[in-house]
Amino acid sequence: MLVTAENPAAARPLLTTTVAKEYVHRAALAEVFLTGWAKTGPASFRVSAQWPRSHSFYECENGLYDPLLLCETVRQTFPLLTHVAYDVPLGHQLSWSRFQYAVNPEAMRLERNPAELELHVTCSDVRVIRSLPASMSMHIEAVRDGTTLAVAHTRFGCHTPAVYRRLRAGRAGEGAFVNAPLPSPPVERTAVNRHRLRDIVLSPASRHGRWQLRVDTTHPVLFDHAVDHVPGMLLLESVRQAAHALQPFSPGMMPASMDATFRKYVEFDEPCWIEADPVADPVTETVRAGDGRRTVRVTAMQGDGLAFSATTEMVDTVP
């Protein structure tokens, strides 16, 4: 096709790119899942994302995407919007306080092409200090091909470098990362439904239902870049693995929903203990069995305090 001077853009295709990796706090372009954003209202936004058909860590099991891929997509969404829509400068630190999600397993199916998602985001409860948000909540509906894939809700804080240094009480910076101890030995791969040893985040402990959090700072996805504390995504992965290890499950069990609370930073320099217990049905007061669903509560203890807690519903996706 000829292109005239009057219409030089006529032959330009509409190209898709990822957002800047700096806006989602990633170092590797391959780990950026967001492709664009637009403002749709005073406090509402549309964020586009693409999921690959295969990923080195968020593995696709039984023809379904990993729900923790959704978690990472949401985790990328809140730094993106704080930077591009709320003018939070790069270098400010974000901290998770609450995260909830529920997926529609039918919409998580792999197809012949990468999954294209739209995330409809509404921001609320924005607390502002000196014209910048100090904390906010986001409600997110993820849509795929016109079908709701998941809903999520998150709340997080935004900290200036000076405030973050005070919060971390001398632990800010790369020193903690560089001096992190070597990872403890992993549990068996079959216990946590993981195929590679490097992806295992639990180590054996003295009793059933208790493990030491295994922190491998060389992991290329969980530690995409240097940080001074254990990342939230590693804690979410520990919930999935603890639920598998607590009781032998079908390999098709996925964490279809989760409700997590981040109470304090998990540090590198002392053991963090993961404990899991089955949750009884509130009506029958018994643990469900045989219906392809299990609810598990997981806690992370470090020092003398509770650092993190979550409840997840594991659903069997194998017919």
C-alpha cells in the first residue's frame, strides 16, 4: 500500500508493548505482564495485561493458569497506577497490608494464544500527605473475553525514602539482601506439587503442619531484583505450598481464593515459621472431605510475633 504525505500514519500498525518495567518494580522485561492503562473516571482505571502460555515459575497445571499469576498481575497494578496516575515518584516504597482474591477457574483455561486481560480498577480510601497518597485501597475486576476471570481487593501503603528508612530501622538498602543466609534444605517436591527444587519455599520442621520458610535470594522470579525483606509474593506462594503439604491433595488443587494480611516485614536474618491448619465448615463444624474443596489457614511467625496470615480455599480442578 502506498503512503501519501497527507496520511503518513495510514500504514502504521497498532503495536502492543509492556508498560515501563520501572513502573511495576521489576528488573526483567520478561516479568512485566501489564501492557497499558487508561483513566476511565475520577478514581477508576482500565489496565490491560497479557499472560504467557507458559511461565518458568507460575506454572500452568491441567490446562489452567496459575492463580498466583493473577496475584503478581495485581501486585504490578498498584505500583503502576500510583506512579502514572497519582504522581508517586520512583524510589518511593510500597507495602502490602491486605490482599484478597477469588478466581473463576473456567476463565483460567489455557487457549491457543496468550490470555489478554482487562483489569477494571477502582481506587478508594486514599489517604494523602503533602499531596501524595500515603495509603489507598484498590478493587479490581479482571475480565477475559467478556467473562469475569477474577475479583481482587488490596490495600497498601506508599512511603517516601525517608519514611521507609525510619520504618525499616536500619535495615533499608541492599545490605540485608547481600548478606542473606543460604536457603535451608527444601521439602520433597511431591509434598508441595513443585517440579523444581529452586521453586520450593518450605523446609522441613519438627512436626506436621509446621515448616521453616525457605528463602532463596537467587531465585530469578521471586527475587527479580535486590530487596531488603522477604517479598509478599514469596509469602503467598508459601500459603499454596503449605496447603499442599498439610494433606496430600490431587495435583489439580489450586488456590482458587485467598484472604491475606501482611502484619510486619519478614526479615532475612532469622527463621520464619510457617504453620497450617485445616479450617472447619462453620455450619457442620467439621473439615470437609471428598468434595474437592479444602480451606486452610496459614500463619507466618518470626521472632515473637505474627508477621503474616492467610486463609485459602483449595479447589480440585481435575474432573
